[in-house]
Amino acid sequence: MLDVVALILFVILFPLSLLYVHGCERLKGKRK
């Protein structure tokens, strides 16, 4: 069960973290 939960969390959080980093880069680009 723990493996399944960890996999689900990874699948959900990994794309969110990528979107967050991409959004921060876009904001920095707009400010400059």
C-alpha cells in the first residue's frame, strides 16, 4: 500500500513542481 501511495504522490507532485518552476521562470522573464 505504501508503495502505491508514494507512486500516486510522485505522479501528482512531480508535474506540479515542474509547472511551479516553469511559472517562476516565466514571471522572472516578464519582470526583466
